[in-house]
Amino acid sequence: MTLCLRGEKTELPERRSTLVATLGCLTQPSTTLVDQLRCGDPRALARAISTVENRSTGWSDLLKSLFPHTGKARVIGLTGAPGAGKSTLVDQLAKHYRKENRTIGIIAVDPTSPYTGGAILGDRIRMQDHYADPGIYIRSMATRGSLGGLARATADAATVLDASGRDLVMIETVGVGQDEIDIVRLADVTVVILVPGMGDEVQTIKAGIMEIADIFVINKSDREGAERVEREIRALQSLATRKLGTINDRWTPPVVKTVASEGVGTAELAEAIADYEAYLKKENLLLKKNVENWQERLIEMLRDAMLQKVRERMDGASLARYAEEIAEHKRDPYSLVEEIVAGSDGRGGSNVQH
């Protein structure tokens, strides 16, 4: 990284504090939100994330401007059932990485409040130790009805944090069980957290959750049953070949035991994450994995864009009328959807035939 101070170029280490990065803006005032964000202004970072999360005016142009500055941060996803200790483990990992002087962005995806629409838990409450640390930025986001454990704007928020110069972006998902697999499309490394004594562990870790794990963590491993959970993971690993989309990376996810409330096992988890990153680079799989992830994300983005386009052409009264006609069997929903899609691309006009 190079800063320009009074016309002179000064080389700084790539791993730096956000506070240090801000010094580069002292002699050259930043006028745009992008400039302020790139200079490490936490208020600009907060405004940018709010803009993309709420789809406020200019959100798309903002992301277009930021994308060329992305691709440097390592994205770590942490998922698992509610009560597994995800927030506590994220907190301990953040402390570990800060000792290495690495800057961090944390996105904690919480359930949505039925009253306010906001994040119902607010994981920042659990991470108050980092409040005054400019090297850590923590943001809680509500799912707002999204399935798969992630808020719709989580990927965009991760893009903003990446562009702001963070070395690591950690995403803690809401914790919804086996459907929580969206994180694999966003994270470079996916950590699945399990806890002994929560019932049928095999049911918890099979299917989608089992397949997406790059690393397994057995948290609260001082409890009885931790060894049994590890044996069940190993048994399931022996029955199936790991495959990420069309990629068979021949990686066997390690099992790391932690007691996050006491900081036990945090260093071992960080080492396992580094080992997987090194493995991806060694096998030239990082780009392939990113290509696969972007294929899935592009489909999601196209789906959202098309849905928004249709919604803009259809008011609430029309939707209610169509629903009533279908409920009364005056028309079938399949033809209606075809007509709406045809109208949205300009081939069938803006009105559906009645």
C-alpha cells in the first residue's frame, strides 16, 4: 500500500490498521463516499452498507464503483445451529487475528424482528470488547425473510467491507439448520459449528450442512458427547466423496475442538483455515471455486433483478385481482406467469390479458 503525504510516496505494510489508512486522506480531502470509505472512514463504511442493504438511491452505482477494489479480502463463513456459540467463536477469532494486526469486518446475520424489521438479536452486543478498535468493524443485518441463513444484501455488504481494505471478512449466519447453505456461495472458507448434547447430531450435520463444510468445529467440546460427534463426522465422511459443484477438491475437512467461551482451540481453528487456503492455492482451485460461486450468485442476482422488474410493472391491486381469479379457478397460474414474464421483457406489452 502507498500513501501520498505532502507529495511524497510512503510504502506501508499491506497489513495495517484502518486508523493508519485514514492518514492518507489528511492532505487531500475526500469528496465522494467511495473515497471516504477507501480511506478508512468508519462512518462512510456504515453509510455505504446501509445504502446497499436498504437499496437506497444510488446503491447499484455505489457497488459498481467499489467492485474494482475488491478481491483481496478473505471471506470466512461460520454457520451452525442456534446456540452453537457462533458469535462467541467469531469474537475469539477476531481477537486472534487482531494480534496478527489483520483488519477485520464482521457481518452478523440475525433473525428479523416482526415489529421493526431490524435485527432481533444484535450480535454486536456480544462483541463489546472490540468497540474502540478501529481495526474491527461489526455490522448486524436482519434476514428480512430470506431463507438459507443469509440476508439478501449480505453479499453486497461483504463487497463493501472488501473494498474498504479489510483483510478478513467474517460472516456469521443466522442459524436455521440444514437449509443454511447459501454461505458456501459467498465464503472462501466455510466453517460448520456443531455442539454435543443437542439431540441427534447425525440429523444436524447430514445433507446440505455436511456437504458445505470446509472445516468442522465441535464447540463446547468440554461437554460429554464431543468424541461421539467427531466419530459421527468421520463416519459420514467415509461414506461420501466431497464435491463442490463440479469440483472434487479431494479435501477432507478437519475437525477442530473448541471451547469458545474460554478461547480454547481458537489458534487451532485459525491454523486449519490457513491450511485450507494454502491447499486451494497449491491445487489451483481458488479461481475454479470462485467461478462456481459466481455462477450461482449471478443466477440469484438475475432472479432478484427480474422479480424487481415485474414488481415495478404490477401494482398491489393487480396482484390481488390475479390471486382472486386463480383462487376462483377463472384462470390458471401457469398461463398468467407466462404472460407476466412476456410482458416484462417487452414482447407482451405491460398489461396481462383479462
